Amino acid sequence: MRVIRSRRGVAVGAAVLVLVLVNAAVIMSVAGSVDDAGLAASRASTIRAFFASESGVHLVVGELSAGRDVPTGVLSLPGGAEVEISASDTVAPMDVEIRGSYLDAVRVIAARIE
């Protein structure tokens, strides 16, 4: 009888070890996907910030093409993005900086207008 009990103990120990290894593999794969999700969210914020700064460029070019001054200040866009436009002067030549931001991402476009 004693031999059978020790075999059962070894089988239980082996089963527990296998379960621990499987559990560790599942935890590592889930932890890796959480990092991927955070990276994807950061990338989406960066793209929105870039498009916000692009919107500011189109606004500046449109206003200058219409013969008006460059708008300055902070503009809020639908969806939560913001555009901040600053210009060194109101007439050409001037340096214009357009800063688009969304959540924690920021993209800056600088232009010299002659």
C-alpha cells in the first residue's frame, strides 16, 4: 500500500507543477497583450495630435490665402484635440508654430512664411 500512495503523491505533484507552468504561460501572454494595447492607444493619440497640427496648418494657409492675419491662440477641435498657433509677426516674413495635442501626445509643425 505504501508504494501506491507515494505514486499518487508524485502524480499529484506533477499535476500541480504542470498547472503552475500553464498558469505562468497564460499570465505572460496576457501581460504582453496589455503592453500592446497601451502601445496602440499611445499611437492613436499621436496620430490624432498630428492631424490636429495638420488642421492648424490648413487654417493658417487658408487665412493667409484670404488676405487675413494668422489666427493665434488655442483652438479646441471636435473629439478633444487642441491646436495652438503662435506667430512671430502678423505679416510675412514670419515664423509660425502649430502645436497639435491630444491627451498626452503632442506634435509640432514649424513653418517659415515668406
